Amino acid sequence: FQCVPHALGMTFRSILRHGANQIWQDVRSRSILKVCGGSEASPVSATALVRGEAVVAGRLDDLIAACELPASGARDSLRLASLLDLRGRHVEALNALPHEDHDSALVAVARFLRELIDRHIALESERSQLLSKHAEPVSRSVEVLNCPTDEEVAKFADAGVPFIIRGSDVAPNWTPESLRQKIGSCLVPLRRCADDSVSWASLEFAGSSSFEDFVASVDRRGTRSDAQLFDFSIWQHCARSLGSEVKIPKWFCVDLFSLVSSSVQPVSGSASPTLFVAAAGTSSGLHVDFLQTRFWMTLCHGRKRWRLVSRDHFTCLYPQYLTDLNPSFPVDLDAVSNKEALARFPALAHMDVYDTVMEAGDIIFVPEGWAHQVDNLETSVAISAN
């Protein structure tokens, strides 16, 4: 559990225990909706907020000015602190937080908001230091370990860098067609990558379908925004059909995600490993795995391109925490070669990017806290677990 910040578990527990979700929705989520909704004639996407676009900045300034009138209580102070944080005035936001209150729900929300503000302040400081060094970016490759020993795997995992294991027999011999024969009638939720989304991995719900109907279009080359099956629990939905063929890599046998999640809120059974099926041309947006867990993925079929950024250069991506501890990003890794994006977000030019292609049968290990973006170069089938 070393990779999971102590404050994360404590704040989540507090919010769950004290029923503070309604207050959080009021001081944070509704403020975001108000800023992005604007007048009915001029709504903007939440990505405009993350990018700090002028129209959103103006609306935030108006809301802040209205909130700076004499506050009537702790909730008004929380709302002002939240707006200042969204505007990028993080130190002012910290100072605007109310003192400890007798209401346990308000205390829980204040602590959670403080966690977000503290992260933003720390990220700004780290980014300033990196920019002052004028470091040149380096394109790095991901080490490929061919039929490695246990000691070699442990060495790389302990070093906290991504690597690929090649030559193992872990990957099930699954293709879209073979899966159709096994789970064709299974109802699956689909996701699509949306450029204007601030959801985790820029993935939005794209409806549900039988697996058979979904997979009928997978062999045709798609676009970045086409529907894909993403992170679908094998154990919870199709254990009888697929469970006997799943092999967990011996080096990564602990389901840390379920262990951590159960410490916050009890769950019944493990969600991992999960199934991914996607057409060539589809993608998942830039993201960090939930709860900052490390994970592995086995590619059963196809090819995937991975681009990764280390924890040391995470700040160069200008992450922002809107409503939870999953960061949103103003741009993705395609922006590294975009002059306009580099002018607005100069730290992008100072980070190292790890770039690699997974082949069928490969296992990739991604350390905790590493941001990554994945493109499906071919129709792909994969399984993964934290």
C-alpha cells in the first residue's frame, strides 16, 4: 500500500462515512456546471476549464467576485475556496478554506478540497523547478525482457520503470471471433474516446450491446472515437466462459486494486482481471490508473502503441483535479509536437516520453503513477489487472 497516499483513503472514508457527497456536489460539481454551462447560448465543455480558456476564466472571476461578499458560513467559504482553486489561484484557495467546523460532513469536504489544493500547489512548484532547468526532452524506449528470470523481473519492477515481458505462455489464445463463440450473448458496456471529455482516460459511455453485435464491426479499421470494450470484469460477468483460460502472471499475483478498494468500501469479489477488445484505430486518452496502482496487461491478439510519462515528469502534463483524485489533462501526448499547445503549456517540451509497441503475447508492466496513452494499431484483445 506504499503507493497509495494516506490522505486518499482517509478523505474517501470521511466522505463516505459522513454523507458529505451532497455538500461536495454543491461546492464543486455544481460550480463546474455553472462555469461550463454559462448562458444557454454559450455552453463550453469542461476541457475549456482544464485548459484555462478565457471564456471560462471570465466566468470564474464573476463567480469569485460574487462569493467574496461576506460569507454566511463554512459552506460559502468552501465554495469560494473551490472556485479559487479552479481558477488556478491555489494559495488563495488554501487561505479561504474554513476553520474546523462541528459539522462532520463539512469537515470531510474541507479536508478533501484541501487535498486537491495541496496537490495543485505541489505540482505548480515542481513544474516551476523543471522549467528553470531548461532540460531537453528525451524519447525513451521501454525495455523488453525475453523469457526473463524472476530476479530480472523483480529488478525492473522494484526500479519503478515500465517494461515488457516477451516469450511467456500467459496470454490466452483469444481473438474477437473466438470470444464471440464463448460470450457472444453477453451484454457489454461500451466506451468511446472523446477529445472534449474530462472523464478518466477521455472515455465516455457509448451504450450497451451484446458482445456478438459489438464484435461484428471490430475487424474493420475504426476511428479514435469508435466504441470499444474497456476494462470489463471477467470474474464478475463471464467467469464460467473464460475463467478457466485466464492465467495471472506469476510475478503480479496480488490484486491491489481490490485490496485498496475494499479498505474504503467493501466489495464482493475481485473485478480483475478485466477484458479489453478494440478495433484498429481506436485509443484511450491520457490517464493514470485509479488509486495510483501499478498494473500489468497481457496482449492476446493484435498490436498496441504505448506512450508513458514517469511520475517525475507528471507535472509537465498540467494535471488538474476537478471532482476527484483522477486527474484531467488539458492536452494529450499528441500535443508534444503541436506548436500552439507548446506555447500554452511549455513544460510539455521538457518531459521524457517512453514509447513502445506491444506485440501479441507480450506482457507490459506499468508502475504506479505513470500517465499513459494507448493506441490500437491493430484489432486487439487484452486482459489486465492492478
